[in-house]
Amino acid sequence: MVTARGAKAAPRKGIRVREVDEPPYEIDEGQLRRYDQNNLIFRRAGHDPDFVGYGIGFDREGLKRIREGRPGYTRVDYALSEASWTVHDVWVDSFSWDRLPRPHGPSLMGDQWHRNRFEVEDPSEMAERVKRAAMFYGADLVGIAELDERWLYRNMRYTLEPVDLPEEMRYAVVMAVEMDETGIATSPGCPASAATGLGYSRMAFVASTLAEFIRNLGYSAVPAGNDVGLSVPLAIDAGLGELGRHGMLITPEYGPRVRLCKVYTDLPLGVDRPVEFGVGEFCKGCRLCAEACPVEAISRERDPGWEPSCGSSNPGALKWYVDGEKCYAYWLDNGTDCSNCVSVCPFNTGPPEASPEEFWGG
């Protein structure tokens, strides 16, 4: 069973969560391939001259909006957003595949004590210890899945070197961190971007510290944010939630208002079962996220399909494909990213809308 932080994280009223034997998604094995990160929208922005967003930075519109002083896009708002990414963007070792060096020498325990493996007698009990550690470090939801290699990327984002985890790394500890509910509700303004950036910085801290915890027990651990593997299907496998129309994970506790990170490991662990609580059927009748999208990047079709929507899509799954090209192009025009689809989702436990003044306490 997934571990959640406190009473606040209980599923919202009316949601009935049940564990299931198989993940609630449908795959075409003949079409599905490990995702090639050369097609990632952020990589195409710098390497694909045919992409509408090629070579354009957020500063093109962002600096203009600062000069205009629009609410949600002021110098103060952008300062908040830029700073929120600090841990994720500056602490470059946070997603290291190896044990992190201590720049001032070994810890008080020395530099050898972690090399012998802790003997795990009960993987289920060890899983509970790992979950408790993850919550202690700041995760809001934690689940564990046996690693399905179909969800690993084919290659790394920046180097395009093959992703090749050791065969014995059989487990993925998947964690979700809640994003600030009032911040997200100001979308598409900068306080929403700051809530996203802080989510990424918290991801970096949680994943790296949990990886070090596991390494201190003598096992291997690879922390990851949006790299190494696809977060949403791994989170579904680990029982954190289901896939929504907007292409994001919907959790019973927070809806889609979360960011996901993982730690891959060879530490023997008990695993969680996937869950269902009606997201697929609900999304067939609900189109609020599609209606809130400024550029119609989200499908309005009643039923999910198999047809990819753009060059950054990965075929082989039955779902509502989101047009990442349209989405990213709007981000550039907006001068920052957008979370409209998150804020208006009926599963979101925060407010659907808030003003920048409400965020700042005005």
C-alpha cells in the first residue's frame, strides 16, 4: 500500500480506491518502444530547426512582461520562479548514479562502513523502512514497483548515451511531492511556475537523499527526476494513481498537483499493487483540462486513442495524446510555463483559480 503524508493526504471525499492485479493501462507491444529522448520537446527546442520553438528562449516574452509589470509577471514574480529551481538546477550532483563524495573528507563513520551490505531478512519490512525514510526526507507519497524496463528511456537527455541500468536493479521507489496549491492556482502566471520549480527542487533533494540512504546500506541506487525513465507509468505501477486526459498522473490525494521522482535500486523490497479509482471513465466525460488549455493541446475526444499527436509523442499506449509542440509554443508566448490543466482538474484538492495578490497575501 502506498504511503502518504498525514491526514491531509487522504483521498478526497467520494473517491474509492481499490488495488488491482494489473496496471490500468493498455499497451500495444508491437508499437511500444523505449522512448528516444532525442524527441523530447526540450531537446528539440535546441536541436530541431523544424520545430516551431527552435532557438527561442523564455526570456523573449519574459523580459517584455517584466517591463509591462502585469500581475503575476512582475520582477518579483519572476525572481520567485527563477529561485525555486535552485536545488534542481544548481546542485548538479543530485541525480548522480554514484555515492556522493564528501568534499571535506569522510563522514564521522569513515569511508568504508557503507561498503558491506546490510542483510535484508524481510523485503516487505525493508520497503516500509525505505518509505519512512522517503517521507522523512520530504516525499508526500511513496510507492514501490518492480522495474518494468519498457519505461526506461532509450538514451540520456543530454549525452544521448544508452540508458543501461544494471540487471540487478529490479526495483523503482517512486515518490510524489505536492506542489503549492495557491501557487498552482495562479496559472499561467509566475507563482504557478515557482510552484513547479520548487517541486523539481524538492524532487532533487528527496531522490538524492533517499539514494544515499540506500547506498549507506551497501546497495546501489540511481536517483532520477524526469530522466532515466518515464515517471507516469512507473508511478502507476507503484500504485500512486492513474493516467489522466492531460497526460499526467492523477493521485487520489492531490489529483495531478504533484511532481514525481524515482530511485532505482537493487535493495530487496516488497512491492505495491496498482490502483484504480475511476479516472479513465471520469476523464471520458470531463474535458475541463482541454477547455482550459489556451492552445488546444489536449484532446477533446471522448475516448482515448492510439494515434500520436506530434513528433515528441511515443506511440504504443492507449491514451489521450497531448500535443507537446503546441504546449511548449504557448509557454514561449507566455514567458513562462503553464499549469492550467493541473489547476482546473476536478481531482485537484486545491483551488482551481487564484490571483497573484492572493498568493502574495494581498
